[in-house]
Amino acid sequence: MRSTFKGLLGLAIACTASSAWSATLDNVKKNGVLTCGTNSATAGFSLPDNEGKWTGFVVDYCRAVAAAVLGNAQKVKFIPLTPKDRFTALQSGEIDILAHNATWTSSRDTSLGILFAGTYFYDGQGFMVRKADNIASAKGLEGASICVTQGTTTELNLADYFRSQSIKYTTVGFADEEAVVKAYEEGRCDVLSADTSTLNASRLRMAKPDDSIVLPELISKEPLGPAVRQGDDQWFNVAKWTLYVMVASEEYGVTSKNVDAMKSSDNPSIRRLLGLEGSIGKDIGLGDDWPVEVIKQVGNYGEVFDRNVGKDSPLKMERGMNALWNKGGVQYAPPIR
């Protein structure tokens, strides 16, 4: 009897915790704004300009969610967070969604009370070194001091890699990306290690970007994606399917410029994507036309990639693994049906 009572009590507590966060979608609609937690120092991904306007790849993802839920991609309040406090901000309800170039890992997905809603950027950890040091490979970093951002997966990845290579090194940790880059530029460490997307963005913002190079090796898998609180399946679905709509629209050739014309398409997949058939809106508590607003106001995945980090941006990053599954990459949206 006692064990039964304890089981029922645990179930009641779990249900209470779940219901506490079950109204995120309703709250966002009521407040008329989406609160998005992000970082503030990664060019191409998340960075306010001189006038305070936020731009970047993950910024556009949050704008897409706002377009889906509120019908207006500009109704987003961006909250800059350090890696150390980003998950706490999500857990506490300070933000509605986290888009912070955070790596999806098993421990984060199962022990922090959060869920990752897909992968919007496939990345890997690498190294930036000074050209003058003539280092061609990560295996030439014996005895190096390495600048890293605290509260990220970077430190554990370094430990795993150098242990497997029997290479000695030391880390120099800082609270955020901006401090790490400054320390590297000031010569307080020999190497800067982070996700390669971050390294390329950081190098571009340095006073002398041509003095450093990013080494070719990747020492980890870093699937970066948005995160939401556990216990709110409806909001989880909104976050997840907003991303998938962006990916699917690129696959079907639907862009911000032709989305209205595509409404006359006879292709069943395109008609379901645009909410003209099926129940993509009703199933998650949104209007039937929410995918149209996402695509029209923000663009498909390829458009967002190209203008922020790809061929139309200063970073000029290759699509690589982030190309569509049928174009040599791994980006893939489940069927919308």
C-alpha cells in the first residue's frame, strides 16, 4: 500500500510539473511576443547591430517561430545569455525558447528538464591558431594553452580528444565567447577552440583576421538546435515543426518570393506544406496558414542559411552536412501529412 501511495504521489507531482508549462503557446499568444534566449557575440548566428537590431541564423529561427505563432516575425524579444546561464533561463521560464548554438547531448536532453526540438545546424569542434606558429594539424598542439568558453561541451571534447592522442595541454576558460576571443587576440593563449561555425565567425570580427587560420580537423559532433521545456508537448511540436517547415519548403522549391504563387500547385506535398490540405495547423493549435507566414516573412532553410552564414554572407560557409539530404547533406524533414 505504501509503495502504491508513493507511486500515486510521484504521478501527481509529475502531472503538476507538466501542467505548469503546458500553456507556453497560450502565454505567447496572450503576451503578443516570443521571448527567445540567445547569445550576443556570434556573427552570422546571433548578433545585434549598431542600432540594436538582431540578425543571424538562430535569430531568424526565432523570428520564424514568431511568424508561426503570432503572424509577425518581428514580435520577438531577444534575451542575451551566457553559456552558463542559458539552460537555467529556460528552466525557470524566463524565456519561451532557447536558440543559443547549444549542442544536443544525451545528458542535456534527459537531466535538465528540457528537450531539443531538432537540429538546425550540424557542426563540429575545431581549433584556430596563428599562421605564424606554423601549425598544420591538431596533433601539433603538444603543450598548447587553449582558450575555451566555460559551460559548454568544448572542455569535455578537448579532454577526450587529447587523452586519446596522448597530448598534454592546458585550458584557459572564460564566461562568454567575446571574452574568449579577446583573450586569444591579446595572446593569453596559443589556441582558440570552439565549434567551427563560431571560430569562423570570431575570426571575421578580429582586428587582424588574416593572421589566424582554422585547422581542418573536427574532433566532435555538434548538432546545434533549439530547446524548450519538458512537459509541454504542444510547444515542443511548434518549435520542431517550424524548423521542419523551413527545411521542407527548401526541398519543394517554395521560397519567400514564390510562396503565394505556389498556393496554386497541384503537388499534394506542397499543398499540405502550405496548409491548403491536411491539418498541420489544427494539430498543434495554429492557423492553417502558419507555414505560409513562416516562409513569406523569414524564408526557407536555404534562404536563411545563405544570407546569414552562406554564399550571400561575409562568412561564405559551405553547406556541407547542412545541405539537404538529396543534395549531399543530412538536413531532412519528416513527411508533412
